[in-house]
Amino acid sequence: MPFLVLWPFTLICKLVEDSMPFPKRSPDVVVNCAALSVPRACEADPAATMSINVPSTLLEWLSAFKEANTLLIHLSTDQVYEGVKSFYKEDDETIPVNVYGKSKVAAEQFISKNWSNFAILRSSIIFGPQTISPVPKSLPIQWIDGVLSRGDKAEFFHDEFRCPVYVKDVVTIIQALTSRWISDGERMQLLLNVGGPDRVSRAQMAETVAHIRGYSTSLIKLVSASSVDRGVRSPADISMDITRLVQTLRISPTPFKEGVRLTLEAEGSG
Ligand SMILES: NC(=O)c1ccc[n+]([C@@H]2O[C@H](COP(=O)([O-])OP(=O)(O)OC[C@H]3O[C@@H](n4cnc5c(N)ncnc54)[C@H](OP(=O)(O)O)[C@@H]3O)[C@@H](O)[C@H]2O)c1
Ligand SMILES: *[C@@H]1O[C@H](CO)[C@@H](O)[C@H](O)[C@H]1NC(C)=O
């Protein structure tokens, strides 16, 4: 039975806090989702952002096991890219424009230098149904649906591009990496763009929701991202080329429209 840790995992955090005996065996896999992930919050506290987002404590803990052989699956971001072209590849230079992106680049470098068995997933916006125990933060598709369902006019950027990825594809990717490690036992040093197949603006995301729900697209006001001060720089076009992901794991991520349809179906009629 593989021993998998999803970090932050309440039980493990509790063990750390209480200095209870650690598990004797090192985990087979750790999926590191812990982060300060709100760019504006990161901008306000760079020191805290660096210390939380660079997993030095986690790797220190893992190194302490006699056979430190854990596969570290680490969630990074598309915001490592500068955002001045379309369809970034993994080998393109990373030029983050904000503290969040900088901390994620530092984390990637830390892991690549200090750990020999890892998969770094540069994820785009993750969307999908609400979790069984609802998360406190607002989810992108549900937020758009909420605004448009009230008949409110809202502004959406027409010039900021992402490749949103359906949450179940992220899970499939993590499962595929885990199975590969458990069955082959071969260490990996993987860096993967994790995005959906479609490059869309916020306005196109809203239009997709409107089409599926039957809302009027006249509620969607197109504005330029440069017209709004969000207290943090946001890269304009960080769409990603996902060829490496598709070829390495032989999976084909869900098209955006299909993912939105599945998300809204799970939410009911709103
Ligand atoms: N969601 C997306 O669209 C998206 C896109 C690209 C990349 N990512 C990356 O994917 C990962 C997960 O994202 P998310 O949206 O789930 O983020 P999130 O909602 O902000 O959750 C982050 C988690 O990290 C925990 N955490 C914060 N500080 C911690 C600390 N010092 N020690 C241990 N745990 C700590 C938080 O715990 P508490 O709740 O207890 O504070 C929370 O459970 C992050 O690395 C993020 O950068 C997410
Ligand atoms: C590797 O780990 C050491 C010790 O924690 C740290 O000082 C160093 O900066 C790390 N390397 C990178 C590239 O982050």
C-alpha cells in the first residue's frame, strides 16, 4: 500500500505541531499544495511568501528519513512566465512579474537543486466543481455564474490569456505520476506545463458560461486589464504549450467548454 501525503494534510500538520513520533517510513509520494497563492497577498508580504512557497522545511523533513526516496509532486504556476507571448514552453525563460511568481520560481530552483525525485507542475487556473467540504475562496466559474445569473453587468478582461485546466485532469496527472513511480521505481526530474487545450481570455471564459447557461452576453463588458489597478502586476498572456504533458503522460486535458459544462452541471441550476 503506497504511503501518500497530501500537503498540507491536517493529520501530518498536527503531528508536526505536537512533535508526535514521525512515521518510521518515508512517504512514497508527497503532493505539495501548500502556498500563499493570492498574488496581492504575496505582494504585501514577500518574506512570508518566500518562506511558505519555497518548501525548504518539507524537504528538510523528507531528507531526515534513512531512505529519502520520496517522489515530490509540487504545484507551481503559469505565473513563472512573463506573459508577453503565447503558448510558453517549459524551456522558455522564467521572468515572473510579481512576488507570487518569483517565489514559485525560487521553489522550482530549490527543488531541482536539492531533491532528485520530483515532478513540478506549472498549473494554469484550476477550475471545476466545489469540493465536498467547500473551500473558502471563490471559484472562478462559480463566481462568473453568480454574477451573470443575477443579471448584473460585469467587466471582463479581453486581453489577459490563460489555459485553464479542469481539476479532474490535475488529479489524473497526479495519479499517473504516482503510479509511474510506484510501478517503475525510477526517479524522475520532470517539469510540466499543466494547462487545458484552450487559450482563453477572462471575457471568453464569461461568454462560455453565458452560452451554456443561456445568459445574455450583453452583460459582459469588455475591458483592458491595463485599465484596472489590482495592486499587483499580472502577466498578460501566459498561455502554455502542453505538448510535453500530453506526450509524457499520454493524457489529453478536457476542452474548456466541456470542463465548464461539467462544472455547472455539478452546481445545479444556480
Ligand atoms: N487554484 C489555482 O487556480 C492554482 C493555479 C496555479 C497554481 N496553483 C498552485 O496550486 C497549489 C494549491 O492551490 P490552491 O488554490 O489550493 O491554494 P489555496 O486555496 O491558497 O490553498 C493553499 C493551502 O496552503 C496552506 N498553507 C498556507 N500556508 C501554509 C503553511 N505555512 N504551512 C502549511 N500549509 C500552509 C493553506 O492552509 P490553510 O487553509 O490552513 O491556511 C491552504 O490549505 C498552490 O501551490 C498554488 O500556488 C493553484
Ligand atoms: C538548496 O538547499 C540549501 C540548504 O537549504 C539552500 O541554501 C540553497 O539555496 C538551495 N538551493 C537552491 C538553488 O535553492
